Amino acid sequence: MLIALAMAAAIEGSAPSADRQGRATVRCHVTAAGRLTQCVALSESPVGANVGAFAVKLAGAYRVQPSDRRIRAGTITIPMRFKLP
């Protein structure tokens, strides 16, 4: 959670505003090195709050172990929640 907030500050212009906290789910392809590519937002709540777009950008910074059991057919689905303390 704190990492997401720190990254929000780093990704200028894409972070949800304080009054637009919410959730998003993204699906990404996983490379052999564990990097996430070709990410798309599957859902966001509240709709239109920029949470989905931010989650897609944030997912590009994620790394996973290639052996992660959440990986199915080379893709991973990640739910994210954005909430300010």
C-alpha cells in the first residue's frame, strides 16, 4: 500500500486524487524474467475515477517470480486497492 502511494507521486498526472480512492483489477502478461507487460484494466471502482489507468501504469513496475502460482497461461490478474491513510 505504501509503495503504491509513493509511486503515485512519481507517476505525474495519472494518480487518482484523494477524493477518488478506489479499486482496480489489472491483467498482465508475465515475461520469463517476471516483468509485467501488456497490462489492461479489467475493472475499476468508482468508474471514471482514473483508478484503472493508474493501476495499469503501476503494474508495469511490478515484478513477480516466474514460478508464482497466480500466473495462468503466461498472464496474471492483480487486484489493487488505493486508499489514503
